[in-house]
Amino acid sequence: MEHLETLPSAQKNIASYMLSNKEKSIFMTAAELGYNAGSSEASAIRLASTLGYANFPDFIKSLQLEAQSQLSTIGRLQLHKLLPDEGGYVAGVIARDLELAKYYLKANGDNDKALKLLAAEICEAGAVYLIGLRSTRCLVQYMEYYLSWFFPKIFIPSYENLGNYLTAAPKNSLTLGISFPRYTRQTVECIAFAKSNGFKTAAITDSMNSPLAREADMAVIAPCSHIAHIDSLLIPIGLINALLIQVAEYMGPTALRRLGELEEIWEKRDIYC
């Protein structure tokens, strides 16, 4: 809090307690917060008012939303339990993703240019190395599956063996990393390593201010929501779908020819029922 020193003593005690106990304090009532800070419920309520909030619940909700992306998995689960269950459980979980998607679509109209640039880089690259660790591993596997329809050199190296891949990589290769809050340190290190060795780098992440975007030559932005203890990848996979379609658009007739060849192979091998 910027104006901590200007607060009255009782409110200052509560603010200081909250800064020292960020994850616990944003799940407390005004009474609990006042007690734990050695102050009072009334002081907690007055702090919310001093900071410009209409009431204490609005103050706490604002802090919960702000901290959501950086909470531990335990904190995320606690936050999820406090959210209202309106319209049914399944509908509520999906609706939270859809609300973020609507906001994203309004706020990121310029993202199309970055996505088209990334699609062109993928098509022109001598090889593409996809880096996705932990929950984003499924995203790079999804990308590898569809990109391999068109390109022979699509790889998913691990953190440990990326150097082995890049030693033999064509100089016009692209290394693409995917990571969202809480950002995986090893993904950032992989992109930084590839860039330091002269390879083009790209990121799919939630913000141009993310550590991954700061290391990459280009970035495409898609928010990742957090539902309870999991990272929800609904919006990122939607963006990846758009990217894969743009890749095919960029390839033009070559993509159509390749798809025709694949259809013949699938029919011969009786792949589909």
C-alpha cells in the first residue's frame, strides 16, 4: 500500500498485517482481520473506506482478484470456495472462463497482427522447438500434433536437452515457449538460452510484461484463468486454434495439398470408423 505511513495507527496495523500475510488475510472477515492484527473490526472496515472502497467485502474481493494469478494452489482453492455458486456448479466454472474471454476479446484487438506474424515465422522456420512445462505441456503436444501435419521438424525438447537440439538446429529455427502465472522459471530460461544462441524466439503468455514475453523476440497474448487449484487453459487453446488455422492460411494451396495426402493415408489405414 502506497500511503501506509499516512494511515491512522489502528488502520496501519491492519495494513501492515495484510502486507505480511498476503495469502491468509484476503480470506478473512473484518472481525478476523482486526483480531489478528491486534486492532478491531471497525478499523478494518474503516481501512476499506479510507482506500476508496464502498464496503469491506468489495475491498477483500478486489484483493482476491488481484492476487489470484500469484496465489499458491492452496490459496486458489480457498478463493474458489468463497465464490458464489450461481446457475449450477458446472455452469459457474465455465462462466468464469467465458467472462475473462469476453474481456480479452474487447481488450486485445491488436493481437491479430502478432498472431499472423508468429504463424509466418512458424511456416518459414527450418525447425520449430516447442517449450511447455507442467500444465502447458498439453498445449505444446496439441500444437505438435497439428503442426506435424505440415512440417517435418517440430520438436518438444525438455529443459535438460534443449541444448542438444539447438546444437544441430538450422540457423533459422524458432523456439516457442508457453507459460502463464505462476510462470515456470525453466521455460523462461529455455527461451533466454535459445535467444542468446542466435535463434528466433516467441512466446504465448498472458501479458507483454510477463518474464517470458520480456525474453522473447515476439509474443502473442492470451490470459489464463485460475479455477480453484488448476490453471484453466480454455482461452490459450482458443488462441492456439486461431494460430494453427492462420498457419494453414499462410501456406495456401500447399496446406490443401498436404491435407489431401493425409486423407488418402487415413483412408488406406482405416483410421476412422
